Amino acid sequence: MNFIVFLIRVFGGLTFLIMTGISVDRNASGDTPNWHPNPVAAILSLTLTILYFWPLFVEVRHKNLVTRMPTGQSLTTRRVLTFWRWFMAYILGMATVSYALELHFDCGILSLIPVVALMPPLDRLVFEPREQMAVRLKGDATLLKFFANLGAVAAFVAIGFYAQKDYIGAIAVLWVSISLLLMLPVTIVAKEGWKALALPALPPAPVPQPVTVRTSPTPATTTQPPATAATMQPPSASTQTPPPATGMTNPASHTPLPTGMRRVPAPPQPVQIFGNRVSQSDPQPSPPPPSPKPGAKRKYYSADAWHWNWPLPKGAQHFSLDEWTFNLLIRGFQTSWLESKDYHQRLTLHRNPAEFIKEIIAETEAYIKHMRTRIELQTRSKSCVPDEVGRIWQGDKRLRSLYRAVHRYDETRQSIRPISLIAPHIAEYRAMVNVVKRLKHKLSCLPGQAPASKTRRTTRAVTPPAPSPEQRYFEILDYLIAVGKNLEHYPDNSKKSFDEQGYRDYFIPGLNTRDPEYSAKGEVYNRRGKTDILVFDKKGNNLLIAECKLWKGEAYLLEGVDQLLYRYVNWRDEKTAIIIFNRDVKNFTAVIETATAALSNHPLCHQKGRKRTDCSWSYLFHNPDDNARVIKLELILLNFS
């Protein structure tokens, strides 16, 4: 029980305990002439007191009280409606005692029935989720759920008739409320019998595409989603992922825990992520104890049903997962997949472990290939989301985790679904890739399956992949920004005699010494004029065209942008920069705001600037000669005032 719910029930119980005292105090009629203490009012008040206090004693006795501060994710629609029902039950309870004290016993007894239906534990039966209702009724329960909510509102309306002293109207509305509240239980009993009214949690509704396997000493037949014959190769890495913590909930298990016990999620552990960087190596996990029911089915639920099997509220799928929960999903998917194959027990009983591991690897790779066809993992450009996230991870070495790479990808707005829906699928994809790496490492450690020679691995020359033009572009920009920030410390650079060419000459020598794969020159012809800085590779392809300008106002800046786009950029050029040197204006913040707003309002601007560093903004512009071509333009602002 949540601590806030505990306090609410304590407050309600104390209120009705006081009402019980008023119901037996003969002096109460002197303070309120309409009230007449009587045994019926005392019994109703005592019943409400027990209704509020008894669950508290049960929860405290079993030490099931949890102190958890509410967060933004706690205010789900279902919880708000639950608290609203409890508030109505509290007001109806006060009305119930008032009815009895005013000697209207029929109204008091009738209003007690909606109070009991609106408070735990019976509210779990009348107002449980639509999916659970569908399981009990074996059909759609939308209409019955509407009737139950309408009955709660009708019970609250009865208080209005009571306030107007219209007791006949209050009785009529209470009868309508009770009929609507009891419609769901009566329908369940009529269709499924009394056993269907059991309050313990029901098993979840069936979800699409379960993968089942029978526990058996011999290899079991596994139902897999359709996949092509070719297997997918996951990203290369030689390390393993950490084994799941022993305290983590089994996602494939739906067995309710005994009373008083809570599922405690495992603490966060480092997780292997896209690319070759890992956080720690993996010790060999110990095999779990054998299943108590040989031959029982174990199911694996994909990311489409992750909310059924995790210690998270179902409403959490509407919010972005935090990093700890995201990593918990990755570890849980790994464990659940291997348990659905009964991997550990079958491995110990198999006469040829290497053959069995190869079989599991093939099944996992086929499942990975099938996952790539999911709509949640498709982008608007018909590529695959894990591939795009992998490129972001490899391209930006400042990212520390897969979770951050996923959020960086979400900023590109290329995914078909929101990040809250695709994050579990990316976690499952990463988990399956980790399973393949782990099994291949296990296979290489078996006798007769020796890994590749270490001497060959150490003596073989490893040639790092050549950076892409995109990577070189940002590498050059970062160098220009670093040199510019350094120049800001030298007082001679703020002299009035220093012009654009003087600042530019500081950058070109360093660019020529950074990498032998490209060169930089100043005042070089490109298309219709001489560019201030032109960086090109050995094949003559332009990597960067930069224009240097002193800050002389918004009009001068736009003139420089037009000069860059209309005169220096040809059809194949798509990476440019404009470097602004502020020498005369003391308020540099105003310069930044004016410059960024001017570029965002330019008629050729395709995407407004996104701040990349504290002095640079990335824009996308249309090519003035071809609207289908997009030009990257980096605005760099340096202050020498």
C-alpha cells in the first residue's frame, strides 16, 4: 500500500470513528437539533470505521506499506479516477451517518451500499481495467464499465437531493445507483457463475504472437515468427552482458506472490550497448533450479506486451522510460528469452552442447530478423530504427549509453511511432543481440570449439574505418570553434585594425596540419567567387565552405549568407559555415539573439537552428538553384569585444 493511500484511509477512519462517538452521545442533539443519536447510526458509523481501518491493519501486519513519493508519472488517468471514487465514497459515508442520525434509516442503509462498492476491495471488481473485465466476461465490457461509472455519479447526485430535503428523490436515485453498480457483478454471475467473482488478480488477456516451448530433456519444437533464410549479423563485440539479478521479476511468470510479499526490482547494473564499447565483463551465470513441473509451457512475450510482465504500472507505457527501467527491460528480455527455450536445463542434458547452442543462436538470429520488420522499428525513410540509433552511437563519442542515443534519435523526428512506444522494442532488439553475443562466446569456450588464434589477432594490422564526410565536417567545425575560443583570450585580436582576413589566417595553418586526408586554403575560387576558407579532400571533394564576417548588424550578416549560398555553393556542396567575429558590440547576448533569429527567418531556411555548442547553431537551408537539395549551415559566433 502506498504511504499516501495509507494516510488517506487513516483520515477517513478517524472521521467515522468520531461519527461513531457522536452516534452514541446523547448530547449531540443539543448542538444539532436535527440529529438524534441512535443504535442504527452507531452501527453504520462503526461499519464505515472498520471498512477504512481494517485494510490498514492487514497491510501493516504483513509489512506491505511502501513509502514512495509521487512523481509526474504517478498521475495517470486511472489513479485520478480512483481517488475521485474514494472521495465520493467518503462524502457518501458522511451522508450515510447523517441519514441515520436524522432517522431516515432507509436512505442511510441504501447509501451504505454504494460506499462499500466504491471502496476497496469491492471497487476492484466493479471498476477493474477493461482488459480484466473482458477476461471475466469473455467479451467486451465497455458498456458495463460505463454503467458502473454512471452508477458512481448517480450515488453522488443523491447527496444533492438530500441537501434539498427531498428524501424520496434521494431514495430513488440511490436505487438507480445501486442497480447500475450491481449490473456488472450480476452479469458476471449470470454468464460465468459465482466463481467468476473471485477478487485475486486474473491472468492477463492473451497477447499476439507468443513464442512457446515445452520443457523437455530433448530439444523441443519452438514456434517462431516467420523469417527469411538469411540470418542477421549483430554488431560486433567480444564481451558479454551482465547476468540478470536474482531479485528481478520473471517476465514470463504470472503466478501471484503470497500475501505480504512484494516484487522488488533488481538494482541497476551496467549494460552493454550499441557499438563496441561495454561497461563490464560477464561472469558465467549459474544454472537456475529445474522446473517443478516438467513439460509445462513457458511463454515469451515480446515488447508488444511488456507491460503485462514487469513490475511497472500499465500506464507507464504512455511515458518515456527512464534509463534504469530501460536497462531493466534489456536484462529481463534476455532472461525471459533463454527461459522460454529452457536453455540452462536443456544445455546440461544435451549430449552435444555445441550443436544445441548453435540451434539457439540460429533461432535468435531469425527472431532478430523478424523484429526488423515491425512497424515500431521502421522509420519514415523505410530504414530500421536500430540501424539509425547505431549510427548515432558510433558518430557521437560523447554519448554514454544506448538510452541517450535513443533520445538523440528521437530528436530527428524520423520514427513513425513516439519514443514511449518504440523504446521497449529497441530494448528487446538490444537484448536479442546481446543473447547472440553471449551464446557465441559460450560456444567458443567449449572443448573442440577453440577461438581464433590470439597471435594472429595481435599481429594483424587493424585499419580503422575512414571517417565519413559528415564526421569530418563536424570534426572541422569543432576545431574552428576551439581555435576561435582560444583567440578570444588575446587582447591584440580586439584591435580596430584587425579585419576578417586577419582572423581567418589563424585557422588555415592548423587545418592543414590536423589530418593528411584533407587540406585547407583561403581566398580560393569556387563557382563564382573566392571563398574565405575552403577545405577539400584528396579527391577534390569539398568538405567545408566557410565565410568569415565581422559583426556589423543583421543586414550585413544576411548579405554574407546570400553571398555564401548564391555565389560559392554549387549543386554538390552541402556543408557550409559562416563565422561571425564580434569586435565592436559589448552586449554579446544581444548579438547572439539577433543573429540566430535572422538566420531562422531567412527565406531559404528549411530548419531553424539547433544549438550544438555554446557558440554554434546548426541550420538547414534549401539550395537556391534546387529546392530539393538541402545545405547544412553552421553559424559560429566569436566575441572579441
